[in-house]
Amino acid sequence: MTDFHFCLEREIPSLRRYARALTRNSTVGDDLVQETLARAIEKQHLWKPGTDMRAWLFAIMHNQYVNQVRRAVRDAANVEVEGCPQTLIATTDPTALRQLRELEHALGELREEQRQVVLLVGLEGMSYDETAAILNVPVGTVRSRLSRGRETLRQLMNIEDERPSRTPERYPCAAPLAA
């Protein structure tokens, strides 16, 4: 097995996780991974050893996904995903399962471009620069989409914003405002 194939194989779990979360359907997600891997093998001569294979594969996957969406719009094909079971992980803790289902539903409610950024940064742990390169957008766009996406998720899941407030109790040196 070549270094290319070894590195490719190592990234399959991450590709599957992202594809399934992105498409919200395990079968469609697995098909997307297969198309991505086939494309990567076909175009392996374009990959430069020493560069980030993960980012390269995610860029291929993103392009494959965009092509699928465009094709579906052009063909006016609608895929019914409501009837498909959608699970992230199996657990015996009913609270955790409920929270995962709520998160999955909330992610589905996000605008597509926000969901992509939230999944790449939050789920896959990619940097803003890597995410920007994969999505072919400026880093500032990644930051704003991520910020708006996180805020929308907080609202959809009824989570209070946990950023520290600037109160005199937290900042004892701050002078109280005059009444």
C-alpha cells in the first residue's frame, strides 16, 4: 500500500462523519464518501506529498456535494429524507440520545452554508483557514457564518449564551455607571 492510499484510508472515518452530518442521511452520505474517494484516486496525481491530505479530500467532497445539489436542482429531483432514520451514535442514556436528536434537528434547520462551517469547525475540528480553503471562501466569511450558525443553534436549542457578561461583580476595577 502506498503512502497515498494509507493516508486516504486514514481519513475515511472523518469523511463519513462529515458526509452523513452534511447530507442528514447515512446512505446518501456513504455514497458521497465513495464518490469522493473514487475522485481522489482518479486525481491522485494532483495531490502533492507533504500537503494536507485531509483538507484536499474535504475540498473534493465539498465540490462533489455542491455538484450533487446543483444536479438535483437542475433535475428538479427531491430526495425525501424525513422517512429515513437519522442517528449520530447509539447510546443507552435517554437524555444524551434526546440531546443528540435535538442537535441533529437544529443542524438541519441551519442554512446550508452555516451548517457546512459548523460541521467542519465544530465536528471535524478544522481551523478557519482550512475551512475557508475547503469551501473556497474568505476566512472572514467562515467566521461570520460560524458565528451566525452557533447563534441560530443556541436559539433553536433554547441554550443561553454562556459568554461572560461585563458586570462590576466580574470586573471589580470597573467603575459603576452613574444613575
